[in-house]
Amino acid sequence: MKKIEDRQEAAERQRESNRKAVKKYQENFKRINCRMAPELYQRIADTGQSVNTFIIEACMEKLERMSSRT
């Protein structure tokens, strides 16, 4: 049976590895905060999509419309 110290050390190495993986993943994205009225949030949530997905798709549609005008 391994010593408690060995298990704790292995757990710490795993936690550090997980932290590095999460940091590397997060570097691929930018995070923004978006404030909206609760009623608007609920209307979006009622569509069945996640609010995040809805906002991303709405932004992409707007950008496509703007680029097609030029």
C-alpha cells in the first residue's frame, strides 16, 4: 500500500496538470459579460437553446448581414 504522502503528491501533480490543461483551453476564447433584463433572458432560455449559444448565433447573423451590405 502506498504511503499517504505519495498519494497526496500524485493528487497534487494531477491537479497541476488539470490546471494547465484548463488554462490552455481557455486561451482559445475571449470571455465577455452581458447584462440583460430577466425577461429577455427568460425569452431566450425558452427557445430551448443555451443563452450563450443564442447570443453567439445572433452575433454571427448580425455580422453576416453587415458584411453582405458592403
